[in-house]
Amino acid sequence: MVAEKSPLTYKDAGVDIDAVTTALKSVGDMAKATHKDPRVLTGLGSFGALFKADFGDMKEPVLVSSTDGVGTKLMVARRMQRFHTVGADLVNHCIDDILVMGAHPLFFMDYVAAGHFEPGMVESIVSGFANACQEQGVALIGGETAEMPGLYGRGDFDLAGFIVGVVDRADVLGPERVTANDVLIGLPSTGLHTNGYSLAQKILFENAGLSPDDTLPGLEGSVGDALLATHRCYLPELGPLLKDSGLHALAHITGGGFTDNLPRVLPEGVGAVVNRDAWEVPPLFAEMARLGPVDRDEMDRTFNMGVGMILVVERSQADRVLDDLGKRGATPTLVGHLEAAERGVRYEGSREL
Amino acid sequence: MVAEKSPLTYKDAGVDIDAVTTALKSVGDMAKATHKDPRVLTGLGSFGALFKADFGDMKEPVLVSSTDGVGTKLMVARRMQRFHTVGADLVNHCIDDILVMGAHPLFFMDYVAAGHFEPGMVESIVSGFANACQEQGVALIGGETAEMPGLYGRGDFDLAGFIVGVVDRADVLGPERVTANDVLIGLPSTGLHTNGYSLAQKILFENAGLSPDDTLPGLEGSVGDALLATHRCYLPELGPLLKDSGLHALAHITGGGFTDNLPRVLPEGVGAVVNRDAWEVPPLFAEMARLGPVDRDEMDRTFNMGVGMILVVERSQADRVLDDLGKRGATPTLVGHLEAAERGVRYEGSREL
């Protein structure tokens, strides 16, 4: 006698649509709280998200888009089972990426994937997206949450974010405005932001044998806290400056550090000179260089070294811009200048870590 | 004597920036081939992608956005080491998701993540994005490629896509237009599209012990070929119909099948009646139901059952729309109608699989 096989369901394959649907309902409520902009046309259907293309008195509006992930910073979040901050990392990273083109953000969408969502995990991740969006006045208008057993290992997950902003064409920042006579003004980062986490974890956890709860000389909290510090959003400090004629370009110091990111805003025939002694490298970076050890040049090509955003400013306007930033509570530092040279970065100063 | 540790580099942590940079160069060339729309403002900087917000004579342009992944169809691609089709799946899925709002696509961005990229893998994946974008006249204007050892297992990878399109507000399709007097017209899918792959693999590979090279009764090629059939893009067939006043709504049959997707375009007090005998279910679905076994209702809540897109059309216009579609080479079928009833789907017909 052959036993009849009991019918298979989608849930048997590890996918529980109902559980995901419940999580998505609470997520939807969080997203709705970010829909204060009347251009968000909610309730008009559900397959795609609608945003009215009304850009006020802009003469030639240009949409500026970017997509990014959080990288292996997620592994630290998983290790610490702290999921509510990585969403903000991604929102802020995306805002900074379009800010450097001169754009103000309009809306954001998220992609969240995992092999299995523990109860509360999706809500925790999306609360990070929603809170950061609300803080910066960005509408969280859509997203995809995918539970994929087999594709991701248990406990593994990944995030991606997509942002769209707008800038008037005449206000687009970039290499076209930059001259060899400009100076470089740096704004502090909050930590590693979202770059260099593979190397950081190898140094701190694997080689030095530290745990996230340990601390290091000069560090206020734990190593884990320092590593999960939220990627700084520079919109509050830089938003009011975007139409300033003295501001020529902005470089977001992400993967590749100063070495790879500064050249992205330099025209041919213009090189950057960065004075390594101009600012104090935060303890986390100094300790990683010591523990690795990691060479000075490799550090500068991997990490932001405490400076997450660089303003390229007309030399004659530098004092005024520094003053302006200071008045808004920012702590800017003159970190270098441009020169007639091959496109690239030349380092000066004696700093060793 | 203590041996001096040799300095660590980012490459030691498993991340080879140079290798990824080389792959990205060829990817950049593929993307450029999709930039025929003069609204793509390339060469204007690199942190964010620029697209001119010029929507011709639209009275009240509305941006329509969507984000999605390919789901566990990626596991089939990995198993077959065939990476050039999943990008097209994602582009077409995203286009279909905004098409159902009445929107034409403008630009697309991709997110590609893996633990390690074998040589040629990124190029292969992105060629799928680029070819599908070119075919449908969509600009591939940006993307993020992340190599994350430790976060993804060796061989594992994931993709996400993000699309922005535009529709004139008066032309937005959806439940507001739908009445209990409408009929349902279906367009054939090419296969599973991008949904139900966890259950499909459990049935075919795990329970039935098939390999991707095996075949099944009624199937023309191998099981693997059938599973990797590219998600159909309905833009060529439906694009010319979007402003037709007889077309009230479109439902993209994705995760949740007819059962979950049809109600998304129904107003309160209107139910859908689907006649299961109206079309022939393709062999792949019938075989999965038999091999599972999987109940008829569970099949209809998981898979598209051979119908990937539903048009909700004014009853008096149905013949003309069917005729119109046929003239453009489509093979539409009347699959049901709407009625005054609770919002939901009621099935008719005797079809068993």
C-alpha cells in the first residue's frame, strides 16, 4: 500500500506569505508617516508608487538618482542583532550621493531580502528607513521584502536602497565648475559610514580577536557601537549651501576613500593636495591602522579617515563658507587645495598612525 | 624574536577593488548603449545619475516607481551557471509593475551583490539588464555592484532593480475606473516569470529528484530551460493601449497569483470571477501540480498558471480590445468578468490538473 502524499503548499517551501503580509502592514504604516509631501499620491493603486513631477519654479529640472547597499556593515548588525540602524545608513548614504550633484532628495525605495525573517526583523529594519526618511523630509514610497530560503543562509540578509532627487540644471555641481585655484573643506564623518567593513572586521574581530563589546584606547563606547555609528547625512548642513556660487563640487568619501573619490569631481589637468596633518584622525581608524597593521596609503584608499564629505570651494570664498558652515553648527576644516597637475590625489603632511 | 606582521590590505579582506573596477568598465559601455534618450544627461558627474524631467506635452506628469528582485529564480540560474537572463527578468518585471499604473518606463538602476564574482559573472548579469533595457527603450543609468565576502556564501548572489516611469495623471489606471460590468482579458506568460520558485524547486528538484537537464511530458526543452524562460515584458503589446478609454486597469500576476493580485485593482463591492476552463494551463504548471501534488487553490495562489497579465476592460469594448491586441500579434483570451460581490476572486470551471 502506497501512502498518499499530502498536498504541498507554498509555506512548505519555506515561504509564509501571511507572516510577511503581517510584517508589511506595520511597515506600511511607518512609510505612510513619511508621506507629508503633497506630491506623494498615495491611494492611487499599489503596483507602482506615484510622485507628482511638480518642481515649482525650477527652469530645467533634472532628476538625480542613485542606488546603494550597506555592504558588510550588515555583518556587524547581524553579529550584534541590532537591525534598526542600518536602514538609516542606507537612506543617508543615498541622500549624500545625490546631494553631491546639487540635488535635494524627493523619494526613496528599499529592497530587503533574507532567507528567513525572525519576528520583528523586517519591522526593525524598515523603522530605520522610515525614521531617517522622516528626519530628512524624504518620502518612503515603496519597497520590496523578499523571503528567500536557500538563496540566503539562515540569519543572512541584504538591503538595497534607491533614491530620486531633483536639481535645476544650472545648479548641478561637479568638475565643470572646479578650477586649480579651489580649496578643499572637509566635514567630519561619524565613523566608517558604510565603507571598509570587510577589512575592519578582519582586523578587529578576526586578527585582534576583539568582540563587539570590547573597547579600544580613545573610544568612548564599545567597538560594536563605533562600527554601527550611523552614516552621517550632510543635507542639514549643506542643503542651504547648494546654490552658493562659491561651492563648485562635493565629493562623498565612500569606498576608495579620498584617493578614489576626490578625482571624481576633478577636471583633467587638476590634482588634489590633501594635508594629512589638517585634522585629527579618530581613534577607531588609528587603532585599525595599528592593529592591522595597515599602511597609511591603504588606509586612505579604504576608509574616510574621519572626513566623510569634501567641499570644493573657490579660494576667495573659503573663509565665508567656513564661517557659514560654522554658524549652522558644522565643524568644517580646511584639508587641502587643488593645483595644476595630473588628475589624482597627492598627500602632504607627516601623519603616521 | 617576534616576526613583524606584514601590512594588511583591503584585498586581504577578500575585496579586490581593481577586479571589480575592470568588470565595471565593460558594464559601463553596455549601459551607455542604452542612453539614446536625449534626456539622459551623461558625463555630468558620477555620484548620481541625471535624467532631464522633460515630459513633453503631459498636463500633470506623475512619476511611477517600483523596486523588485528576481526571487529564488536566481537559484536556478546559479545551478545552471546561466547568468545572462536574470537581468532581463528583473527589467521586464519592473516595467510590467509600472505599466499597470498606465506608465511608460524612463530609466532603470540595478543592484548586484555577491560574496565573490567569478570572472565574467558581473558582465553576464549586467548584459541581461542592458539588453532588456535597450529592447524596451529604457535607459540603464546607474547601478551598484557589491562584492561582500562573508555576507554571501561562495556562489550566492542577489539582484534588485529599480525603475522610474511617467504617466499623465488623467491616464492613471486602477480601481477608480473599474466597474462590476467589466470583463477580464488575459495575456499569456512565458512561464513562472519570477514567482513561486521556492515551491517549484522543492517539487521538481527536491521531491521529484529531477535535474535541470531532464524534461517533462509536454515540455519542449529541459526543465531548466522552462524555469529560466524570461519574464515577459507586456510593454510592446500594451503600450499602444494605455490611453484607451476602454481599458480600466491592469493586474500584473506576480507573487500570490490571481488570488492576491486581481483584488489589487478592484474597488470595494466588486469581485472577480475567473473561469479556470478559459485557457489551457501550460505543461510546466500541470506537471508541478501533479508531482507535488499541489491543490488547485494553492496553485492559483502561488503561480500565474500561464496568464501573466490581466486587462480589466469595459464590457462593451472587449471585442474591439481583443481584436486590437490580436492585430499586434498578442494572443489574448477572455478569462472572466467582474460582478457586484465582495472584493476578491471566485473561481469557476472544472479544470483539474
